[in-house]
Amino acid sequence: MKNNRRHFIKSSAALLAGAASPVVYSMSESTPSALPVPSAAKIISTWNFAVEANKPAWEILSQGGTALDAVEVGARVPEADENNHSVGYGGFPDREGIVTLDASIMDHHSNCGAVACLEGFKHPISIARKVMEETPHVMLVGKGAQKFALAQGFKKQNLLTEKAKQKWQQWLRKSDYVPEINVENHDTIGMLALDSHGNLAGATTTSGVAWKMHGRVGDSPIIGAGLFVDNEVGAVACTGLGEAVIRTGASTVVMEMMRAGKTPQQACEIATQRIHKIHKNHRDMKYLQVAFIAMNTQGKHGAFSLRGGFQYAIAEPNGQTLHNAGHILKWS
């Protein structure tokens, strides 16, 4: 990863009054005067930590870079944050105390790469890109993914931080597994980008739900479930309980709704309603949260969630905003 992809752009922030008002981050300083920001460029990402993730991604787009580079660089930000307990380094472990990571990435040519149940590497998104670019496969898992990462020059390290270890030890006292994805316990960062060349790309990366069974894999590395990009239509990413997303092929549902003429917002709502209908009597329903972001080839976006609390961040030429998504249910 080049050094110029890793530094953050300078930004200033102002909190707008009112619960419904977004948090706005000025990005004017990030754009050199000789390189005006392309009007087509845009990023949409999941959860409030996407505000920081969008910054280096936007720097790439603002200089005419590719959507693929942007989503990889952006996804690496929460992967490296030890205070983020649902993505990468610092992620909560499985019930055996092992941090395992899943990630996928997809470009505008429908090339894609993924890793699942990967141990010991801080940046699974970059390994997923290597799978896409350096192998004839889409997904590598477990020890095979680990062996590949080492062969590609990635350095293995311990991902279980002291804070995450303490939380795991506290959980062991009761060993009560609750697959709840809410404001405090996120699941994934999904990032979609449209560059000045009119091309889309997407990325997802996660440590999965806390205290999962060892070997559990969610939707994030599964193309058509947690992520989908079709440069003729748009791009989709999911977050929340992966089992529900996999059961419904949710990203594919959103994509095909957009292909049929629905707006990204309408498509996200339809997919969410379908998950709600299928899971109304399911054992997971009490704790179930699923959310979508989508963007079409014109840069129109949509976002929607099953329950309240889901936030998404937008970066575009006139600034960055953080929004509360619409939803069907409240947390009981």
C-alpha cells in the first residue's frame, strides 16, 4: 500500500443543531486548486465510523483516482482502529478468544476477491484485493487464506487487543451468545464509491459478530449477499446479522430491484421488507438488525434498516454528511 494512500486529509467539522440534522465535515481543503473535484465522484459508507474511513478514500477520488483504490484505502481505516470492536484489529473475538476476519472487494469489471475466517492479519481488505488480482479464485478461507497472505508479503500479528480480551473474559462468565447488531455493537463497514471515470467499486470488512462459534462466516465476504457491484446498474453493501442477509441473497435483491427501475432508496426498502417478512417468526428476530446502502451509476444513493440506529456517511464534492437511515422497527 503506497504511503500517499495512508494519510488522512485535513478536515473541519461542525455539528448542525437538531436530532434530524446531519454532522457535516468540510472537505474543501482536500482538493488541490489544479485538480477540481469531479462532480460525479461520491462515497457512501456504513455506520458513524465511516466518517473517518471516507476521508482518505475521498482524497483519492478528489484527485481523479479509482473507486477501487478509494474503497480499499477507506476500509483500512477501521481495520487498523483498536477501538473499533467489529472490524479488524481490536475486533471482538469468537467464543474461543480468536479474532477472525472476513472481507470482500469488487470492481467495475465484476472482478472480486474475498477472504473468510482469516486469523492474524490486520488488513483483510487488502488481502482480498490480492486474491482478486493475483489468483484465479474469488475466495480463500482459513489456513489457505493465511498461507496466501504470508506469500504476498503481509505480516502476521496478534489481533486480540487487551481491551477485547477483557471483554471476552467477561463474556465467558455467562457465555450467553446474543447475535445483536445495534448502535453499540456494529458488524461491518461497507463502502461504495463512484469515481470521476464513471466506475463503481465496493468493499466490506468485518470481524463478525462477537462471541460467534469458531469458523462462523457471515455475509461480508460473500458476493451477492454482503456486497455486489454491477457497473451497468449500481453497487450495494449490507451490514447487520449476516445469517439473515445470506438467507435472502440480499445484495442481489437490491441490485435486481435497481435493474428493474427502482431507485436505490426503494430497492433498499424492498429488500429490508423482504427480510422482515421472512424472519418475523424466526428465533433471531428479537435481536435482528440488517441495513443496506446502495448507489446507482448516476450517483443517486439509498439507505434503509430493519431497526433504528443505523447511520451512514456520504462524501461528495460539497462535503461529508452523517445520516440516520429510515427503518421499519424500533428496538424493544
